[in-house]
Amino acid sequence: MQYLRKYYKLTFIFLAFNLLLTAKAQKTRYWEYGIGLGVYHYRGDLNENFSVGNFIKEAGPRIVVHLRQNPVPWFNFGFEAGYGNSTIRDADYGRLTRNWEVYTESFDLNFSFEWMFLRYGKWHWENKITPYIKAGGGGLIAGSRGQNTIDLPESIVLHPYTYGSYNLFYGYGVKTRIGYHTTLFIQFTAHATGTDKMDGFIENSVATQKNDRYVSFIFGISRLVL
């Protein structure tokens, strides 16, 4: 809840900031919409010890869509939605006694902000490429389906169902213009969630934090319109 309060305060500040920009943005404002495809990777109690090999084994597909308004050449805001899934196995980390395997997936709908390092967009053809950073947050719907080959201890409570939570994220990337109305982008985002159930169970014998998270690498395209 503390994270949510901080997020709402930041959202209010950015909305107020946007109202201040409105008077100057009448002639340069435009909308953009787009889609991106890439990879999705869950991080949590099952795979805290990161390795490139296991990342390749576990990563699944991710798709994102977005609709944003650009009030000024260096800032935009809007909505984006994404879906992804990942599969994690105890066997890949040497935990053969428990031998848990889980397929986890999530859908998120977020309000987001982007800041460009250069004046960029529909009215600034002279800058064809720019790095950017982004942040945001919103709702999360997640689900997991696990299986194992032995009886689990009584301290482990399974959660094989769909549930709701929230996610907060940050990211960065690069945009490049390939036409007056078209831009390509590549980006990385990291999402923190308000749940610890994405691995399909809760271990009640120890105190665990709500530390489930996921990352994504996306390549996409946007269409710039009035």
C-alpha cells in the first residue's frame, strides 16, 4: 500500500505538470499508437540465482500495445497493456527433491510516462533517433499452473488460480524515425508486483516478502497521428 500511495502522488504531480504544458502544446501535440513483441522473464523465489542459460530456458513471449499523447517534443503519457508468460523448473537449479515446475503468466494495464533525451516526434524530423526513460504503474492479473513428481510438505500452500494485484515499473530504450508518421523502438522494462504467488505456491514455514517481479525486452513500432 505504501508503494501505491507514492505512485498516486507522483501521478497527480505529473497530471498537474501536463496541465501547465497544455497552453504551449496546442500546435505541437499529437497522438501515437503502436505494438511491440519480445521476451518476458519471471524473477522470484524460484530463480533468484540468475544465469544467462536459465534465462534462455525460462523466457517466454510478451506482447505490448500502447496509446500515448505527446504534448511536447520531449515528454509523453498514456496507456499501455501487455501479456507475457514464463516457465520455471526446480531441476534447472538443482532442487531435485522438490522438483517443482510452474507456468506463470500475467496481463498488465498501466498508465505510463516517457521522457526523451532529445526533441523528438512528429514535428522534429531533424532528430531521427533518441534514447528515453519511462515509468508507470497499474493493475495486474496473474495466474500460475504448477506440477511436481513428489508430495509437497504441508507448509507449502498451492495457488493454482488467477488473481489480481498491482505492478510498478521503470524502463529505458531507444527510438528511431523511419518515416514522417512511423517510428521504431527497442526497450527494456522491469516490473515490481504486489504478490508472491507467481511461482504457484506460498511457503508458510518461512516469512517471505512479496518479491515477485518480471522483466521484458521489446522491439516495436509506433504510428504518429494528429
